[in-house]
Amino acid sequence: MVLLKMSHLNKIYGGTKAVDDFNLEIEKGEFICFIGTSGSGKTTTMRMINRMLHQTSGTIEINGEDISKMDPVKLRRKIGYVIQNIGLMPHMTIRDNITLVPRLLKWSEEKRNEKAKEMIKLVELPEDYLDRYPAELSGGQQQRIGVIRALAADQDIILMDEPFGALDPITRESLQDLVKDLQERLGKTFIFVTHDMDEALTLATKIVIMSHGKQVQVDTPDNILRHPANEFVESLIGQERLIQARPSITTVGQVATKAVSARESQTLKEALGEMHTKRVDTLLVTDDAGVLRGFVGIEQINQFYGTGKKIGDIMDKNIFYVKEDSVIRDTVERILKRGFKNVPVIDHDHHLVGIVTRATLVDMVYDALWGESDKPEKSDDTEVGDQA
């Protein structure tokens, strides 16, 4: 179902076309990334969607209705918007920041409070943070609040204008994971402006590449990588990015292996026995339904052994994971950058389905660089140990 349709859009500033005959149909639930060099028209195009800018000509329709005939204030309250500098109100609590649009929409106080609790739970921040002020939160935490504020009024379309550009790489990746997860779980339609090709490849279901106000290529990340439209797209991708040499293996789930895990309800004695049997010093931890909850190391078990605590009482909940349908090229870079030996793999309901090893992914990089016949012989040395 087409949610948003842009037809023959043009935007002219002083005789210069910032956007030139732009056409795009976006279906409900898509994640669209606009990418291009500075001045390519990507932000201008996005800002015309909520009438922050008015097109010179052409039409924009949401659910078949021409937005030029809508009240611009009411339109903007129906569309979530996240900007780079977050835009939280410093004099307002986190609760009031999250429920800013619902309050303008005259939601009851009870409904607003319930929505604030629901939203802060989505980003795994404590509920008592609702009564704090933005200055009391870290930059990454503030950005999380900015994201859920855009979702709080249950808008179908969320616009994001280079929201993570000023963040450090680790925080940025964490927020990318959050945004992708929320978009998939809530079924919202995201339109995301970025200048970072890695970010676009990670997040998008469809990428719109722009140059000098024109669309150069509109396609899925895989198709753009495999079939760039011209030299400009090739230069934007960059030769250093991994392009699959083994196209039959494209997702993490295809190379994942069985994980060693324990349930959070088990005793520390049981966990220690499992570690000894499987010759590992770390266990992934799930609930009774198999949902990944965290991990526990032998040092933690040694520290609390004999206290009567369960695994769930001492596990570390801060765990990096990838989804089984994540493409290999993104996962290689993330694992190598973070230095993990192994990373848990989950399905869309967060059930643990296995692990993917650093060694497996590095082998795939070697295959891509050398090919099967030219690879140097592998060492017989193998690593046995932690898996998280």
C-alpha cells in the first residue's frame, strides 16, 4: 500500500534547482534512506514532506491526500521528526519531552503518562529517568529520547535528518540498531537522511541516491552494491567496501552455529557445569522461552558462587547481537571493529538462534580478497573460550 507519493517535485532557489523532477512512491513500513553529497537535495526533499519547505512545483500525497491542502501545523503533528542536535527542551522533564506532541493533541494526562512509560521501556532506560532533565542524561541517552519522542504520538511517518552525525561510532551503531529494531517492531515508515553509505546500507530497505537535485539510483542496498548505476554511485560506495564474493551466502543466519547457553532461572552450579562440559568461559543467557537476555562469565560466577543467586541475578544485560537476516558485509565490519570473537544471532522475536564467529567472517573476507584457489594455508591454531 502506497503511503507517501512524491510526483515531479521541484524546488528552485534563486534560479537554481535544488530538487529536480523528483518522483518516489513509499509503501507503509519501508525504511528509506536519502544519501548524496552536500547540496544534493536530500534534506530539501525530506523537509518538503512535512511542509517545512514548500515545493516550487509537483505534488506530495499522504494516503492519497495532497499535503498542500492540509493545515501545516496539523500535518507536522502527524509526522515524527528527529534532527541531529536532538532538540529536547532543556527546561522540561524527559516525561514532558516525550509527550510534547500528545499534549498538543490534547491527550489526557493519564494517557500521556502511560505512553511515556511505554516509550522509555522501548529504549531500555529506567522509568525513573522520566522525572530527570535532559542535562542529566548522556548524549546517547538524549538521542534515544529524541527517537522515541518522534514515535510517541503514534505517527505513521518518521523523518530523521542525519540524527546520529555528531555521535561517537559506538553510540552511533547502538542507536542505528535501536532505530532499525523499533522500525521493524512498530511497522512505522522511516525516511532517513544521511551522508554515510555504511549507515544507509545498514538501515535501509530502499536507498535513494541523489546528486545535484536529481535521483541517480533508487534500489535496495544489495542491488545498489551489485549493480551501481554509474561512476558516481561507485565512488559513493567506495572500493574498500566488501562486495560479496560468495553470493549464495548473504545473511548471518546462513553461517551461524549452535550457541552454548543457559537459562536465567538456572543455578550458578548448573552454569559452571555447562561451562566445564562445553569448554567455554562465557554463557549466553536466555529466558525460558529462548529470548536472549544477556551473558555471564566465569568471573561473575566465581564472585557470586555459593550465594544462592540465579544466573539471571548476576548476568550482564548489555550484550551486542545481530539479527539472523543481517547481511554479511555489515556484520563483518561491526564485529571486526568491536573486536568480538563471537556474536549471538537472534530472530525478529529476539530468540537466540546461534552465534556467528569472527573466524568464519574473516575467512569470508579472505575468500573475497584472494579467491578459493589463491588463499594461504590456514594455521592449525584454533581459539577455544568465550563466546560473547
